[in-house]
Amino acid sequence: MPPRHVGSMADIQKNGSVEGGLLTLVATPIGNLGDLSPRAVNAMREADLVLCEDTRVTARLFSEFNIHVRAEPLHEHNERQRVPGLIARLEEGQKIALVSDAGMPLLSDPGYRLVRAAIEAGVPVTAVPGPNAALTALVLSGLPPHPYLFVGFPPPRSAARRESFAVLRAAERTGLRATLIWHEAPHRLAEMLADLAIVFGDSRPTVVARELTKRFEEVRRDTAAALAALYEQAPPRGEITVLVGPSPEKEDADPADLDRQLEAALATSSVKDAATLVATAVGLPRKVVYARALELSAAKKK
């Protein structure tokens, strides 16, 4: 269904309120509390209910800005069950604000099911824009700002992560030219960067943005392999965003590059799995890649 907008948006802007139910998506700070807008504070204060990922995190925000509203959790484990009751409350005329622990709701956070259900029920939905880690990292990265593709969190296990990277690499082989953006947990960062180097190559520019807007904000720019080695030696802390620059406009198949990717994949995968992964990434027939993987594997055993 096409998105429905608040019918009396002019009244909201003038009076700060609207008759009937309203779902408001409210962006919250990703680190610096000074980034919370006055409009965001008002949206939470005027709500009948604030939905959040973690009530303990939101309680600190409420305390800082003197907000006294009931807060209830909405997360991946309860969203499906809670949506019908929340829609009923909106249809009764209540105003509900949905906030993230940090940043814009729905981006790597719960809330999509609720928004879709509200749209389908004809409940007005609006948003209070604000901080966003992915876009902040993008403009600080020095990489081309558009087009970009935000992918969210990569799979936690290496095999699945490499497979997801290989799908993107295959899309690049067919014309995708975009800066790629992920979030990642600090304890998986070094392994993720190593997998990026295997799939996207050693020369691709890579950026790690950490603790954005906070006291120890850090943006490091290098290749994925170099950054993987760095964070393997010095495990990071905090909230992390990883970016990879667009692929070159012209790419020619390089046998040496194929061997490099296969050798890296064979270090942790079977011949079959390594061939499947690399074939997807380089856009070559699996039989061709599998044959070369067998040759490299046999040569290693000699």
C-alpha cells in the first residue's frame, strides 16, 4: 500500500498535536545527548506511551530531559504479539512514540511490523528525524556519499557472512557501484574485516567509524586487510560502522585474484564450499572455479 501521511500536518506543526491516534517514530542520540531535538522531546512528552527496545536505556533519556511518560518494551521477541493491541490503542485515539536505543527507529531495530500494520489500518504515521550512525559514518568516511547501500548487520558466522558479501560482490560484477555500509559488534570486527578482504579484495578502501559523536570518536581509513590486522591486535570497544568504497568502474577478470580468493577461502572452508563462495563473488561458472580450487588444494598437499 502507498504510505499514508498525517492528514492535518499543518495543525501538528502549528499546535504540536493532532486529533485521533498517531504513531511517531522518534530518532534518539547515538552518543551525544545534545543531538536530541526539542521536537523529539516534545513528541515523547506528549505521547500516551513510548515504545522502546530497552526501558533501562530509555529511562536514562527520560531522566535527562524530564520526560514522565509510560515506557514499554518493543523488540524482536515480542513485536509480532504486541502489534494487534498497539494498533487497537492507536485506533482508540492514543498517541504512541516509537524510539530506538540509539539513532533512527527501524534501521537495524524493531518497529517495521508496527509501522506496516499502522499504515494498513489507516493510522497516521509521522517521524521526527535525527541522528543516524550509518549516515554520520558515510559523510565522515571520505568515500563517495552516493549512491550508498546500507546493509545492516552482517551474519555473525563467517561462512554465512562471506556468502552475504559474495552476493554483493556478484552484484558489483553486474554493475552495482555504491558505498556499502554495515554495523558490526566489536568482538566480531576483526573477523568481519578479514572476510571483507577475502571477498572484496585487498585494495578496496575501507573505513571503520567507532563511537560516533562520543568522547572517543574514531574514524580509521585503510584497506580491509590492514584494518583487520589492526583490530586483531587491539580489539575495539563501542558502537561500530564499517564502510567499503565502490568497486572500480572497469574490472577485468584476474586469474591471480581468483587464486588469492580461493586460497583464502580454502584456509577455512572445504573445496566445495570455497568454490561456491568464490564463484558467486567473481561471477564465474562454479565448475570452472571448482576445478581451479581442486588444483590449488592438490598443490598444497604436495
